[in-house]
Amino acid sequence: MKTTLKNQYAQTNQVLIFLVSIVLGYNVYQVIVNPEKSHLVLSIILLAITYYTCKKYGYKTTKNNSDSK
């Protein structure tokens, strides 16, 4: 039995979501503590790009099972 992933971008999108969450969280913290050092606009743009790529390519893996006899 051979198992393949239907969506090959799912793992990459999971990593991208994780990294964007870290950057956004850090910049929200900077807005609260040091407003002059924050780059919140860039984080929101990065969040929008991440949303677009996840919507286009998907973020969940689906497995295809096929029998090779």
C-alpha cells in the first residue's frame, strides 16, 4: 500500500503560519512596550500574504491510499 500526500504545500504552510504568528506576537508586544520600535504594518502585510497562500494552497494534508499489486 502506498500513501502519498495530496497537498504537498501543507507542511510548508504550517511552518509559515508558525513563523508569522511569532513575528506578529513580537510586534504586538513592541507596540505595547516600545511604540517607536514597532513594525506592525509590516506584520499585518505579512499576515495578509500568509492568509492568501494558505487559502490558495491549503493548510491541511489529505492522504491518498492506493494499492500497488
